[in-house]
Amino acid sequence: MMKYKGYTGKAEFDDEAGIFHGEVINTRDVITFQGTTVEEIRNAFHESVEDYLSFCTQLGHAPEKPFTGKLILRIPPDLHRKAYIAAQKTGKSLNAWITECIGEMSHARKLVI
């Protein structure tokens, strides 16, 4: 994983093509980059982020910000109540309890980022 100006890039090596290709993974906008060496892929990542920011400025649009950690979640009222009670039983806030549950599930399913 690479980080630049709050954006996170993930790259993979394509053995057949002999290149690294990557994308920014913490936005919904598509930002891609490629290179043949580690230095090239890192530079291409930085350049792609800069190009994206510049392009947004030219269009007069605000660039999509990387994920902030804030999540609006809509769940059935009964599930909301059950989650609240479960959090209270553990002595945690609902937010802390949900964060812990998501973390445990991501580890259980090997979704560690």
C-alpha cells in the first residue's frame, strides 16, 4: 500500500505484461497508474493523484475526499436495539462495539487491509 495526500494506492505486478498496475482504493472515483519498477509505480501513483486533483480543479468540481471514517448506517429498528443492548452489556458505546465487530469480521474473513 502506498499513501499520498490522504489517498491510498494498491499495486500488483502483471508478470505477463512485465508491469505494475495499480489504483487508488479509498475513493469511489477511478484513479489508476502503472510502472515497470517500484520507483516508477510510486511516482506514477503520485502523478495520478496530482492529475486527478488538477482535473477536478479544471472542471470546477471538488475532488472526492478519501474515506473519513464516518459512516451512516441504516438498519432495522429491532437490530439497532439489539446492537445497543449488546454494546451496553460489554460496557462500550454503540460506535465502539460496532467498530470492534467489523474489525473481528474483517479478520475472520481475512479482509485485513
